Amino acid sequence: MKKETRVMTIEFVLVMLIVRIIWVWFDRHINLYGDELRYYGIARSLFMGTGLSIRNAPIDYQKILYSIFLVPFFAISDPEKRMLAIGVANTIVMYSGIIPIYLISKKVGLSEKSLSLIMIISAIWPELMISMSYMSEVIYYPLALWFVYLWLIQRDKQSLVLAGSLGVLCYIGYVCKEIFLAFLIADVLYLIISRTREKKEYAMTAILLAAFALCHVLAKVTMFSGLGNSYNQMGIEAILSVRSLLYLGYYFVYYYGAFFLEVLALPVLYSVCEYKRMNVSNKALFKYVMLFSFVAVGTVAYTIMVREDIGKIVPRLHLRYMAPATILLLIPFFNILDCREADEEANNNKWSLIALACFLIFVLFIFRGAYRSVPIDQYNLDWYTETRNLIRQIFPGIKELSIDIAGILMSFLFCMFGIVVHYIYRKKSKLLAKKVLVGALIFTSVISCLYGMRWNRKYYKADKVRTENVLKLESYFKADDECKSVIYITYGLGIRSFVKYMDSYFDEVSLLYVVDEADLIPEVIEREYSITAKDSHLLEATYKGEYEAPEEFSYIIVENDCARQDVELQNVERIEEVSTDEYTVYKNMDRRNLTWMKKELAE
């Protein structure tokens, strides 16, 4: 880069880092269940030295890299400051992915201008909004980008040592996210379709696989000894019917189309059509990323979508798994344009026209946005989703129609955009087409970031009163030297609002037993029902791990809005000073037993 351009780019990248840190600087709590409970809960248990557990109950889970990253933050005794510190650290770690993006761009030979543009786009990339959450993608994103960069180096140097190191790195990534295994499979597929006769190519892939397998076996017989598979959505029974197979195919196409739409599709389509014009490094990068995306999309469609979204025309899109691949898809396209900016002659490539027509058909007749229940799944498509919602607000009457007019209008507008850019690219100026596409990417990224930031701050913002109530509860129980256990009775798998504050701020988890009422007492009680502490088999509410039997039942916390109305706790005293409208705290007078009596008999 020229000195001025380099300085301006670095300044912009640093300013965006500061902006993102400012975005996470607010009182927060974990909220996306059960994933964030798992990562945060395991981190707390590792810090306390109680092994792999959540809420002090054992859990069979092995994807703990992000939890290990969180462990040092539990040295911060103030949980509110801890939450802020984690948010800042998440931002810095995920943002560091810009370094391997820069190195990959240099490796494949991007021009100074394109290198600057890819850095700017990387700095405002919407998927970085995941750093406002407590999800393992914070580690997965930069780690995957480093893996791709080292994979390119390994292919060039033909290094067997680096191949082995990649196998180890792949296992480290696998301990973060199962989907990291797609990089390993993509390497095998890359070797197969390359049809190389070089024995060293086969040796590198074999060593990569062997190193991964060795790490997996060693971890299984040591750290994860006795644990089963923590990812259990693999059974083939989910696709045994014709209906399921049809939906699997539909979801694969839908997911893949949405994946392309994240980068406005045209850079991918043109890269496919002009693949032969790429240099060797670009071909390797593009082929490898596309193979990864093929494996990853198929994996998500099979393990998640066909099981959780069966029958839905608009499924939930788990695009966060594709976050490292989406930004990398822009690099080969920029490289093609760098090589051909001077070529302004008309080029009627029929294949690019056919590819564009196929994608526009997908957008017009198939794609209707994405179902979104939580913020983290589709930051890159927020511009599409929120603009469609805005159209519905401006014209409220269209909500009553059976046809998604807003979705059709958004699809039509995108199709018009695609046709105009394609015309400029093929008939006018490739440099102008590049400027239009880059401008559109920057514009949609900024819009998506602003929407994502607003939603995240609303979704993760902690209520000060609830936070103080948790800290008050913890102080009260710690002050009672005779307190041996606190039984927190919740409902609906332990993912209700106040439980999330307890999980975020209540650090004395050795006292806490979070149980679902449905697991604790029978649905029908004829007269009286009792549980003895030493013989109890309490199950943790969310993941159903069995607690070690407590010495006694010291206190009970009951959520008021969903408490059973037909039975009543016996031999308890309400503690007014720490009870609220949201929950009631009882001191158990008969500490060896918990007893409920049918309400009319108790009266």
C-alpha cells in the first residue's frame, strides 16, 4: 500500500475496534440458552475446580475451548465487571480475525487498493457482532481464518510438518465448534477433485488426518475419559421419509442461497465463471472455501434444520457457522478484478449470465428471508430482514395478505440491482462495477451492524434491579453459616428470565440446585409428597445432569408466576427481606425433607 492509504486504513480499523468496544460497554447478562449457559457455566466450574459441570451438576460436553478462554475472567470477583471484561475481550479476540484476512489477501496477491478495501469491509463485517454475545464463535471465527491461511502456506511449501500442525490446530478448532471438522473434510475433497499424482500431496493429507485422529484419541483417554458424544443430532432416522429428504434438499438449497446472498451473490457467481482466470493461490483459496461451505451447509441442513425446522418454508438460518467463509469469498473476486481492471472490452460470458439468472430465480421464487428467534444467526442479512420489516411498517395493510408482498418487493429490488451491476460489469466498466458492489457491501454492512447492535443491546442488557436482587440473595445465603443448599424451583427447562440472572451473577453455585418442578414432584398429589435430602435424585433443569444429594434442604426459591396452585410447601418460613414479586424465598424448617401437601387439605 502507499503510505497514506496504509495509514488511513490502519486508522479506520482501529477506530472501528474502539467503536465495537463502546458497543459492548453496558450492563449485560447471558441470555441465549442453553448455549451461553453451557459455555459460561462450564467456565465457572473449571475455575472452581469442580470439573465439567453446569450449576454444579455434571454435564457430558466436550466443546470447551471458549469456556477455557472464559476461565481467567472468574478471578474478577465482581460479576458485573466480569461481564464487561468478557465483552471487551470477546471484541478484541474476534476482531483479531482481520490479521489472517490481511495475510491471506497478501498471499493471493491483492492490489493495494483491493487490500485496503478488504480491510475496511472486514472491519465493518456484520458477523463480528457475535462478539457482543457469549458464544464460541468468538474463538471459532479468527481460529478458522488462521487455519485457512496456514493451509494455503502448507500447500505452497509442501510441508509435512506444517500438515501435522494443521491437524493439531483442526482438533483445537473442533474442541471449539464441531463444524470445524468441515475444514478437515474439505481438505480430503480438495485432494480428490485435484486429481494430483504428487505423492507428497497425499502424504500431507494423510498426516493432517493422522494428527487430528491422534489428538482426538489422546483427549478421549485423558481429558474426556468416560464422556460420550456431546453432539447427538446425527441419527439417520430424521431423513428416512420422502418428506424429510425433500425438505433436506430444500433446506440445503435455501441455506446455500442465503450464504451467497450474504456477499450480495455476484462476487461468488463471477468467481465461479472466471475461475480459470485466477492465479494458483486464488484458485486454491476459492476451491477450498467452496468445498468447506458445501460440507458445512450440508452438515447444518442434516443435523439441525431437517430436525428443528421440518415443515417450515422459511427456516432458521444458522449463518454464523459460515462467518469465516463469507468474508473470504470476496478475496478471489477482488483479485479477478485487479487483473482485469484495464480490460474494458465487452465480454459476453454466457455462463455468468446463466449463473445470474439461476440465482435471481432463487431470490424471486424461493428465498423469503429467514426465521430469526435470536440475534446471532444472520447478522449479514439484517439489511434484508429489517428493510422488509420496514416496508411492512410503512404499509401495514400488506400484513393481512396471504402473500409476502414485502418479501417479494425486496427480492425484486435485489434482482434489479443484480441485473444493473451485471450490465455494467459486462458492457461498460469492470472498475465501475467493482465500485458499485463495494459500495453496496459497505452500505448493507453498516445497516446490518447498526440493526445488530441495537438488537444485541436490547437482548443482552441487564436489568439493574434484577442484578441487585441476585447479589442480595447471594449475600444473604453466604451470611447464614448453616446454609448448606438452596433449591431453586423453576419451570420450562430452567431458561426463564430470572434464572438467567442467577446464572450470570450468582457465583456460589456450590449451594445452588436449579431444578424443574416437573422433575421434582409428580403431576398428581393425592395428599402429601415428601423428598428426603440424602435419598434425593435431583436433576439440573436444563441439561438434566443428576446432582450429588445435598446434606439438607436449607432454603427454597420458588418462581411466583408459574408455581403450582394445587399444592403448598409445608414446614417453611417465608423470608420477606429477600423475596420479591418475581420469586419467593423460604427457609426450610424441616431441613431433612421437602414436603408438599394438597392445598385444600393444608388449609
